[in-house]
Amino acid sequence: MFVVLWEFEVKSGLENRFEKVYGPEGEWASLFRSDANYRETRLLRDTSRSLIYTTLDFWASREAYENFLQAHQAEYKALDSACKGLTNNERRVGTYEEIAP
């Protein structure tokens, strides 16, 4: 399993729209679902900083994720551009691979 974590500072008043776009049934997850190696998206809100959110996107492997990005560059960039107005800041926290038992 491979996970991509992003942190977002959402613009005040746009929290509901952000949650719809970035949540498990949102536009990002819809784009990711076009690939059989996508597993799920989870959206978390910081309990002490109400405008801070984290997304966790789960993929079958790093290679699958990288292949998706390469194959869907145009769609990814278009959606990313359309979402810029929802946040003050965003940063990729990191990418993580599950350790096999």
C-alpha cells in the first residue's frame, strides 16, 4: 500500500465546498477512481485548527500512483487549478509505503 498525504489551509467560509471537492466522494477521488490501482481517499480536519485539513490518498503501489500522474497530467493540472481558490496554502506532507509484516 502507498499513501500520499497533503495538508491544506482552507479559506474561511469555504470549508463545506472544500470538504465536498476533497472528500471521499469529491472531484479528486472521482478522478483517481479512473485508475484500478486507486484504493480510497480519507479527509481529516485538525481538531485544534479548524481550517487545517489533511488528505490521505491510498494507492496499490508507488509505481501505480506515479503511472497515474503521468497518464492523467492534463486532468490533474486542470482540477488543481480549479481548486486553487479554496485554500490559502497547501503542501505535500509526504508519501509513505506500508511496511509488510
